[in-house]
Amino acid sequence: MTRVDEDTLAAWIAAVAPEVSAASTGPSSVRALVAILEVDHPDGAARFAALAARIAPSDALAHQKDPEVRWLARLAARVHLADSRVWRDVNWRPAPMSVPESSDIADEVLAAVVGRDRLRPQYDAIVIGSGAGGSVAAQEYAEAGLNVLVVERGGVPPTHELARDHLRNPRAEAGLDALTGPPSPGNPRVLADGTVVSAADPRWGSNAMTLGGGTRVYGGQAWRFAPEDFLMASTYGVPDGSALADWPVTYQDMERYYAHAEFEWGVSGAPGDPATEGARSSPFPLPPMPRTHGAHRLKEGADALGWETLPVPLLVNSEPYRGRAACVRCSQCVGFACPVGAKAGAQNTTLRRAARTGRLTIVCAAQAVHLTADRTGRVTGVVLRGADGSDRWEEAVDAEQIVLAAGAVETARLLLASRHPGEPAGVGNNFDQVGRHLQAHVYAGALGIFADQVEDGTGPGPEIATNDFRHGNPDLVGGGMLANEFVPTPGSALGYLQDAGLLPHAGDGMIAGLRELAPRMQRVVGPVQEVTTAEARVTLDSRVTDHAGMPVARLAGEVHAEDLRAQRFLTERAEEWLRSAGATTVVPMAMRAPGDGPSVGQHQAGTCRMGTDPATSVLDPWGRVWGHTNVRVVDASAHVTNGGVNPVLTVIANAYRIMDAAVGVGESDDAYAE
């Protein structure tokens, strides 16, 4: 292992981040950074050694535009700002002091977790993935009387770690492995040009791998897709170079499952205009979060523009709900576990209800490496691999029903890796459709600086949105929602201001500027409805394998040109909104450049899309892999398009719809008739 000399690093920090070096916590920041570079940061020590060999600390500021100088300065500042002793100095507080912390994982769920030695050779159903979709499948099967095994690739980090760590939470963007995994060693992916990237690289496309999946640490925006989102091809036609298609179901088909999902999980909100959102059969189960000062300012700005606004629907309790506490309005929400369990996640809703049946078993730190099949090609189970310390293990487990919910990249990867004589290219892939139509969300937005304080650190943050631009925009395919952003941590606020060019990337002024500008900052952002392409896809790399010996995912393709046009349009609207609200300085978000690769990340979707023709889809309208009535997909892989909003409520609702057909009306073909 490459070692970092503490004195050399201290000289560098004094040069590139003098405010960190001069602080009372400076020596501890240096020691913490040494440990991070040597242990936690992939290739961190080697990167620093290469930088120190090229440039002397005394010349560092003359090379401020050097990417490696900026990397070290930014990391040093992030380490400094992650220290709770400096938060008062930058006018930031994490939570009301009187709030007692509790576990965000239900006791019944923890009791269902077993080690490899307690695995049985056969279950009624196996669910791969414990997040939004997978947990719904586990609940529905267990409540229907089936014995269910949930396989989770990640571990079970405790709440007190996930609720506090500003460097290793999945939104920290500090270049470190997230506590929600996976670790970089042994888990690479490959880009189209052959570049091998680690899980800490944003191009890897990480979404959380932990008990509860991304629902433990998401922000929980709970939007319904609009009626047009299910009919994109019919509404806009099929742009050249795209594979845009309609869903095989409509908003009307989905509406009752949206209502059920909102009740089961608990969504706070208030309805907007049915013309932009679709009609509702029932109200939100919880009232919306009270508006912050920043949201009030944005409401005034939207009113001046004549725009309609509404509260952001959140999977966060605005008041106590079904045995879970109300939100305490802390400043650590997106990227963190909830310290009081007010954020609805699989680990305290659906998995809890499944566990209460006594028919749920969960195995963590176990990777599904391929599906097994009998001589007829019927899928019969899954092969799992894991490690107990240095001892690697492998177990084959059988089941009558198989559900995949590992995320759009990993679900496609598992199907592609599951080859047998009848499907030599992978389960469900005889028409070369598995892995295609990879999509997520290109984001649009802008940052505004106001003359007075507009950010008071009251969470969760997003309290006002407009849906005026989700559809009906001149000369655009689709559009998207715009809302104010989650309350930032000191480290994320620094990054936003640096990326906007309002604070230096190195040298004096980073911390002092943060102290001055962060309270006056508001961001308005939103996801763009992407136009899918068949060439944006997941395949298996022929050369690189992971720690379990499984071929890794190779990510290829680009976003469509229409996505970039929509990004620019929505960014201009975000700028307009901030100026109308009184921002004196407005900086647009950087535009995505052609050649940046496919869109992939926590909103990844589309790689096993549903349809009515196996030649152009992977799943039938009921989420079953074509040719396999006992294999279903219930994550966002099934999405045909991904909406101009956060997709998690649609994942949950569609999982309830698929499972309603699977267990509510039986397994005969008649049960799936239109």
C-alpha cells in the first residue's frame, strides 16, 4: 500500500486550503486525510504521490486549474467540513438538539436477517434486491402465505453511521466509497471505450446496495407520473434515433396502485392541477411539509410569473403515521438515514410487514451470480456467492417464483449472465433486448444568491415545485418538474458554489465564502424526461470480472439530443424563477456535453422494459420475462420511459400492480387477461 507522508500532506493543505490548515482542527484534518487517502479513497495515496512528484506545494496556487490540485483542495475542505466541531463556524446545525436518535430499521426486519449457515435449499419465492420494488414483492408474497427469501448484496450499516457521515454518504461526492456500498475493490464496471471505473466514480452509476436499498437514504420525492408519461410515443411521435414507446399500461391503470402505495408507505403532500398530474381517487394520507423561508420566496416569484406551484410530495411523515415518528426537520436528509425513522423506506414499511408474517428470510452480503434452469429452460432458482471473512462460499437455492429488483444495471446483468442452452445470450434475451434502453435522468437547474438569508437549514428542503413544464413545451419532447433542492450540508454547499464559479477551488476564501454565501443560496433543479435509445445499454464485459467471478457490466451509448434540448429549456426556466424570486446572482447548471456516455445513477431505468411484443421488450405487461411465467422484474428496469419526475413512487406502484396479478388472482393465463 502506498503511504502518505503527513508532513508533505500538511504542506500541501497549507498551500491549497490555508483556512483548513489554520483552523484549530487543522492537525486532525491532516491526520484524517492521511487515513482517507491510504485506506478509503480508491488510488488516493497514489494520486497524491503523483501530484506531489509533479508540483511543489509552493507552486500549487500557480496551478489552481490543474484537476489534481483542485481534487486535493476540495477533498481537504470536505474533510474539514465533515468535522462537527466546525459546523457552528459555518452557521450550520444538523438537527434540533433535543431529538433522540433511534434505528430506522424495524426490529422485525433485523430479526429476519440470517447468515449463510441458516439458508434453506428451497423457498417458495426468491426476491433479488430489498429496495422499493423488491420489498413490495416480499410483502405481497409473504402475506399471501409464501415463504420468501430476500437476497441483498449490501450489508446493514447502523443508523447512527448512515445518519451522520458527511464523507461516505451516497450524495457526498467526495470520491469515497459510500457506506451503502458497494466497495470499490472487486466491483468495477467498464465504459464503452474500455475504461475501467470504480464504484466511487460517478460514471459507475451507483445506486444504494444495502438493506432497504436506496429507500434508506433517498430524499423520498414521491411524484406520480403524468398521463402523458405513459403515452410518450403517442403524444410526441418517435424522434429520429430514438426508441421511444408507450407503456403497455395507462395512468388510469396505475392510479389505484399509486393511491395504495401512498397509503402503505405514507406520503405527505397536496394535489396540484389534475391537468398536469392526472386525476386522483383519494387524498394524500399526510398533509404537506410546512414551507421554509426559501420556499415562500420562490412562491412569490412563481406567482409573479403566473406559474402554478404545489408542495413537493415526500415519503416523509409530516405528522406521526402508522407507528413511525414525524419529521424533526433536520438538515441531514437526502443521502442519510433518518435518525427518527420518519422517512418511509423498505426497511420500516414493506419489509416490516413481510417479516411480521413469520415467512420472511433475508440474507445480506450475498450476490446473485446467475439464475438456474432445468432441461426445459424453466428458471428454478439462483446461485448465490459471498464471503465470510476470507472464506468464500457458494450456495444454490431453488424457488418456484423468482423476482428481480436489483436496479436497472444489475438486474440486466444478472439476466445476461444466466445462460443456458435454450437462451444462450441470457434469460429473456433471445431478441437482444435485455440491457437496452438504459436511461435515468439528465438534470436541469440553476443556483441563485439572494441579498438576504433564504436558507435556514430546515429540512427536508424541497417544499415547492412547478409542474407547468412537464409537457406541452413548444418544440420539445416532454420536459420535467422543477423544485427547490434538499437542504445542503456544508460540504455539498461548498461544491455547489464552487461548481457555479462563486467560490475558489483552492486557496483562501473557500470557507469564509461558504459562511457568507450558503445562507443566501437557493437551488432550483429538476429531472428531464429522457428520450430512450436502443444503443444506450448494459452488456457483459468479456475481459473483466468482479470479486465473485461474475462478468461486470459494460455501459455504452449516449443520451438523445432531445434530452439536451430539454435540459437547456428547463435550466432557463429555473433561472427565470430564481430571478423572479429576487436572486441577485443566478448561475445556470452546467449543460451535459455530447460524449458523456449514457445516463445512469440512482434513477436508472429501462433495461428490461415492458411491452406487448417480445421482439422489442423484455417483459410482458405484467412484469414477467417473456417465456418465463415465474420470473418477474419489479424495479425501474421495467419502465418504458422514466417520467420528468423522481420515479420511486412509480416503482412502488408498478410493483404492487405486478404483484396483484401474481398473487391476487392466481397464476393462470386468464388471470393476466386484459
